[in-house]
Amino acid sequence: MVALARKTLIYEWRRFLPAMLAVGFAGLLQLLQIALVLGIFGSTSLYITGSSADVWVGYPGTQSVGSGRTIDADVESRILMDPAVLRVEPYIWDDGDWRGPAETGGVSVFVSGIDPSANGLMFSKALPADLRARLAEPDAVVVDRSALDQLGVDIGQTATINGHQVRVVGISSGLRALGGVNVLCSLDTARQLNDDPTDSGPTYLVAKLRNPAQAAAVAVRLRGSTAFGPYTTWSAKDFAKISVRYWLFDTGAGAGVLFLAGIVFLVGAVITSQTLIAAVNGSMREYATLNALGVGVGALRRVVLEQAFWVGALGLLGAGLLGIVLMLLARSQDVPVVLNVPAALGCIILVMGLAAVSGLAAMRSMRRADPATLLR
Amino acid sequence: MHPAATTEHAGTPALLAEGISKAFISGQQRTQVLDNLSLSLDAGELTLISGPSGCGKSTLLAILSGLQKVDSGHVRALGSELGQLDMRALERFRLQHTGFVFQGFNLFPALSAFEQVELPLNHMGLSRNEARRRAQQSLEEVGLAHRMRLRPSELSGGEKQRVAIARALAKEPELLFADEPTSALDAANGQMIIDILHRIARTHGTTVLCVSHDPRLVVHADRVLAMEDGRILSDRRPPAPTAPDQGIPS
């Protein structure tokens, strides 16, 4: 079989280049957008994904990690009674007003009070052991590298949170927050920083199970007791999802992203189909001649669809390569970008769908390949 | 290639048109292109339709080859009633039985001469080897054996038209239609194309129907139909059939 579609694509690549660029850039936009969204909104569940707790205990109806309310500290004993639970530790999440040594004005910070012991669960995946140990010192805090300028501090310097003095003992990375700055300290320090005396208990209790696979079942089992005041439980996975979903859909950000994705798809499809139609029109007389010789319209349409497929595949390849470069660049600049397999697959499907839609549009113009028009 | 006698059933014409009419309507204007025209063509002959532009000769070619439908009358090609075939069946009929040569050569810029010829054969259900054998043979027959790896941009006008003829010929059609095949070519190349078409009619027994106002073609045709205003004015057979293919044009 003579590979008409591919040979034409290679020989007349200039004619197909605009279509490939359109597909490629549409793909690149979708890819980076998804990576940014996952990176930015993924950071809202960093508290969960960066820790090794299997079950989270918090106030009922909590919509995201950042919107928790205190629960009774005695809930801890109820959780510990369950034989599946290996370890429980409190986690204090609090808002704070940061005043640094440099002229930064007030900065809104999210204070995370965690257990600084070596086997602590909170941020066990995000915080190096030596930094965690240093948090045990009174008034010690760790801040993220990306927020140093914003906070106007450097290591060893002091600042105040809610009027209490703190000292920066370490700088971490990958703890970037959305809408504020994460500041890590010990549970004791966090209690010092809290100026509301009614807020006495922890915001969350996090538990490690003997068998992490049972997280969902244990979370259900631990619910329902009201003897220690209101609380509920989630498996870490579920709570992370709730948190990300809250930011994606309840804040309107997700709708904006979806809207933008739709626009990119539409613009990409319009440009791609127009250039494909032009490329097909350029060979219309030849296609009409083949039809005169008895080659069916269906077979000719398959040629166009195959060309659209290759345009999509090559555009995707270009978008992929450029996307990897740009994402590495973003990472090196502490821009949160994350790409997982489902998101990458979604991107591929979107781009190939765009190519297919354009191919179908170009196929319609094939109706003009009427061989009778050659006899004029 | 099959011998000259394949389609020469006793007295049955290869192509028969009876009382065909065709009109085009643009806005309020109705133009009668073919007016109750009847025609019968025999296998193994090169028939030339000549006439001034707009006389309906291209429309007649389109109708006889199954590319266009008639308003009234009917066309019988190789025993099939073309008017009764739907689009798919017409495509199948053209695939099995017809070849076309157009004024513009209509070759794919990306394909070599060999691939241009092989491409339609792929769709005929031939084996890969058979398709290649036929492509090779047809290109040899039009004298392009040494040029068959070249793309259209590397071929002269005459060579391109010979590739187009080879593309039609490789299908081994019983009916070969040519629309102004020489009008884009110079004298020498035009002559060569005429010779090839004539030889195809003779050696393959193909019914060759050629539409042209090129006077050089007349002496080579077995039969010349002169058309005007949608009718056939004269139907004659030139007295001196040019025996060898190296005939001198008038």
C-alpha cells in the first residue's frame, strides 16, 4: 500500500506545519495549565500528602486543611483505644500575623505546630530529620525557601508571630502554601503563639495505623462517638481529596481552569481544522482524480483522517518535549508544577481529540472532490 | 494484458448512449448542454470527440464515464445500466473498468511516478506483487522505465502526462477516457501522447474515448465525432488509418 498520507505529510511538511504548531501549542497550554493547577492546588493538601499519617481526626464538616476548628484533646485517648492504631499525635493549624525584621509589613502565615520528635508523623516526608529536631528548641520556626523574601528573614534571624518572638532555625523546600506562607514549629511553640485562650485543643489528631491499607475502614469505625465533643475522621487519602476539591470547585478556580481549557481546545481546533482544510484543498484535484479512477470517497477520507492523526501525534510530541523543558525550568524556580499519569493521559486525549475534530472538519471539505469538476 | 477481443462481443457496443439529455440551471438561466443525443462506441477503437468549447463534449465524457447523471435517456457501459447504479456501485464500476486521463496531470507531488501508478491498484484488491508488476509494466509501456523513481517536480509535462496514462493503463480498463490530454503539451509531447493512446486501443482492445479540439489528434483517431450545441453534427472515419505509430501530424 502506498502510504499517501504520510508521504504527503513529509513532502509537503510546510503546508502541515501550521496545523502541527496549533496542535502543539494547544497541547502545551493544556499540559502546563494542568501541571500548574495540580501543583498549586496540590499544595493545599501538602499537609496530608507530606505526612505519613493514615487517618485524620478533625472537626465535623471541615472543608479543607486550612479551615479546621479545634477539637477536644481528649479525643486522642478514644483514638488510641482502637487496636489498629499505632500512634497518635496532635497537629495545630493556626493563622498568624508575621512581622519580620525587614520592611515587609504584616504577612499572613499558616502556623503548623507539629510533634518534633524523630518519629513524628506530620511533614515526615517533607521535612528533613535535622530540621525537625531543631524545632524542639523553644520559639524555633522553619520557613520555606520560596517565602524568604516575602517574610523578609533569613536563617538565624528573629521575627514575631501574633506578637510572640520566633527564631528561624531552618529553611525547608517544597512547603509552599496557597494564599499564605507556611511556618513550621513545635506543638509547644504553636500553643505559645495562639493568643485565643478559648482555642485550647489541637486542630487535628493524626494517627498511624499498624496496617495503612485499613485506613478507610478504621476511619469509619472511629467516627460516631460524641463523648468527647464533636469530631469526625477521614482516611488521609479522602481528606486530601476533599481539600483539593474544595479549592478546585468551591473557590471558582476550577471552573476558571475548565473554562480556559475549553477556550484553548476551541481555538486550537479552529486553527488546526482551517490549516488541515487548506492542505486538503491543495490536493483536491488529485483526490478527485483518484475518485474518478474508482477509489472510494471513504478511502480518501481515511487519508485525511490519518494525516490529522499524524499532525496530532507530532504536535503532541513537540508539546511533550517543550513541556518537560518548561516544567523543569518551573521546578528550578520553585513554581509548583505537578504532572501525574491521569493528567498526562487527559492531555493526550484532549490533543488527539482536537486533531480528530479537525480531521473530521477537513474530511467534510472532501465532498468537493467531485471528479466531474475536472472535466471543464 | 488481455488480447484485443475481450470486449468485442458480436455486435454489442462497449458504450451505448440513447437519447441522453442534460441541462444545467444557474439562477433563472437553463442551458441545454446535451440534447437527445445517441451514440454507440466499439471496443478497440480510438474515438475522438471534437468541437468548440461549450459544445457539451466534456459533459458527454462525464456522463459516458459515469461521473455525472443524465436528465433523460440512458447509458449502457459494458452491459451495465449506469443510471441504475448508486454512488458506491458507480465507484466500483469505475474502479474495475475505467481509466481517466485529464488535461491537468493531477499527480500527487509527494509520490514517485511508480507510486502514482501503484496507488489506485492498491484499492483494486490486487496483491502487492501484482500491483507492482502492473505498475512497472505500464510505466515501461509509456517509455518511463528509467524515470519511475522521480517525483512530478522532476518530470517534464509530457512525462507527467505519460505517468497519468500509465496510472490509467495499469488498471487494465476496458474503457479509457481522456479529456484534452494534449492541450497542455508541445507538439512533440502531444504527438507521443496520441501515439500511446492509439496503441492502447489497438493492442489492449480498450475503448478509448478522447475529447479534444487538437487537430493533430484527428488523423490518429479511428472515428471522429464533431459536436456542436449538444448534438453530434458529423460522425466519420478518417480514410487513411495511420498504420505505424510514428505518423506525421498534419
